[in-house]
Amino acid sequence: MKVYKFGGASVRNADGVRNLRQIIDEEQHLFIIVSAMGKTTNALEKVFEGLQKGDKQQSLEHIAKLRDYHAEIIDDLWHEPKRLEKVDALFTELEQVASQTRYRAEDAELWYDTIVAYGELVSTTIISEYLNYAGVPNRWIDMRRCFVTEQRHKDAGVDIEASAPRLREAVAGGPETVFIGQGFIGGAPDGTTTTLGREGSDYSAAVAANILDAESMSVWKDVDGVLNADPKIFPDAVQIAELNYLDTIELAYSGAQIIHPKTIKPLQNKNIPLYVRPFGDKRKPGTVIRGLSAPVDVPILILKKDQVLLTIRSRDFSFVLEEKFATIFSLLERFRIKTNLIHNSAVNLSLCVDNSWHINEVVEALREAGFDVMKSENMELLTVRGYTEDLWRRYARGPQVFIRQATQSTVRVVRKKEGQY
């Protein structure tokens, strides 16, 4: 068994879906994980925002646009006006959620997961139906029934031991050797839908590879392989041929868009190689990630956007890390705030965190717990591994730099967003 994962950009239109069909041509014993098409998840977040604000009209308008978007893809794939009953049924369910839900703020993550999961459900339904039409018999798998996650919404982990018998049973029996499952989603013990964190489809594919003892996992992207920087930000980015598991985890934690941070462990546990390959030309080798690899000989630049810098001080000037550390981080965990960099002095604790709709709530909770908190928005976290003197001058200096942490090989900089680099 091989596991292939296709992201939203690779299936954003009918040509992308047809390209997927060409990539899997002649493959047998294949499990395919697919993300939502194009920017569908972003649009579904707008549906959720309408639910939050009590603006059902906003939610229904965004659903209508999504119906039209997917309908155009379906018509193009079948070369004629075509209705897929299963897709219509999913959009009807979504409309009912948007129009009939009695929303409570304490259930925000639950309803977020319920709504955004429809992106993957719709995309995999379309692709499964199209592959059957195009001569590739396959079985559609509902990952909400196969992946048992923790009782946690928006960033759930998968219980591999509990999930293994469910997924193996789902692919057992029958004539099909190609299977289509959703990335990003699972099911909590109470039966509600969970998501595995943004870009969590990589993690879904890795868990499937682990459970099914896959010979390899391939992620198909719109680049030739893993690059040392985002080419949209750093135009002189170059490809890296090989990476090991450890370096990949470090890069993913720092914010690199290589792979979801949770992806590597399920693969490493069974020594499954991971290939990052260009969906535009399957003949290119891409990048391989495995236990042992050649050393990386170019600097790696990772820019993590949409950050907030929280500077926290105890009002009684007690030493923050010695006396208050547990209180601060338990509050961050309660509000699902992810910390990406920690910097402390005698009485100040500075935290670079992901922006979140709960950011003001955690600031208020910290103040109620006896801390003074300063919040700086529109920040970015830049990590440079293997930095040179030139890169230090370009990125680690200047008045826009709020925090700089450096080792012999890596510098991390919290800086005010400047636009182009």
C-alpha cells in the first residue's frame, strides 16, 4: 500500500482533478487523502463567522457561492451539466447547520469543526465519483468514522491504537484497491466531528500510512520539492534533495510549510519514507524525508506570519518563571493559544504566539490572574537555520526587531510585519 496526499491547491479546479487521475494512473493498493478544494476552508470559516455573529444570511450566501464553485468543477469534469446527489446532500446538511444551530460561544470550536469539515467531505465525494466515472474503481472512506481523536476541537490528535481496527476494516473486503479519504478530520469519542489543525491533511496521511503499513507516503504540492524558503517571499529559494526526520520536525515546529508538525512521528515509528513531489510533473524526484539523509548545505528561512507578541509582568515584581510559569501556560492552554517563542528576563516573560479569536480573552484572563500584559499585533517570527553574516545583517537587525535569539547555527527574530522581504 502507498499513501498519496493531495492538497487544496492541487485540486482547486477540474484540470487539477484530472491531473490527480493521471498521477495515480496504473497505481494499485493506493490510499488517497484529499484536502478541501482551493480556498474552500477559508470560505467555510466565513460561514462559521456568520454563525458566530447570528448572521444566517452571510452564512447562506457563502454556502451558495461554494455550491456554485463546486458545481462548475463537476460540470467541467463531466463535460456537461451534472448533478451529484451526494454532493447536493452535503450542502443541504451544511445549510441546515448554518440556519438551525443555536450557537453558544462556549461551543465555538465544536461548530467550527462541524462546518469546515464539509470542505473535505465534498472534495473527496466529487473525486471519488469522478474516478469511478473515469475508470478507476475506488471506495470512499469516511474518516470521521475511522480516526478516533481526543475530545478536543480545532487541534485534535489521533488515537492510532483505537483507530487502527476501524481503518483496516474500512479498507478490507471488496474488489477495490484504491481508497479515497478526507484529510484534516476525525471523530471524537462523543461522536462529534473534530479537525486536526490547519494543514492537518499531512498528519491524516501519515496516520493512515502508519496503520496500513504503507511502503511510502507522497505529498503532492505546487513546488518541485522542499525548498529552503517560501519562493513567494524569498525569490532565490532552492530545492533541498534530502532531509531527515529530526530536521523536518524542527523546521515544521518553526513554521515551515514543508509538512504539518505532527506528521513525522507516525512515519518515523515505522520507518516510512515521505516524498514531497510536484503534482505538475510526476517524473521529477522531489524531496525525500527519511531516517538518514545527506546534510543540508544551504540556509533555511522560515517566516511565520500572523503572530502576536505578549509581554507579561507580575505586578508584585516576583520572578515570572520561578513563581508564575504554570499559571501563565495553563491559561494559554485553556484558550488554545500556541506559543512559538519564549523570551524572559527577571520580571518579564515575552511570548510570540499564533493569533487567535481567543487572544483578547487570554489577555483579560492573565490580567485577572494578577499580571500586566502588553499586546503587540501584526508581528512575524522569522527563523534562519544556517545563517550567514549577510542574512544576519538583512533580517536580525533594525528597529523593527523586538526579540532576537541566536545560537551558533540558528537565529530567531520576532519583528514587526514589514511587507516584502
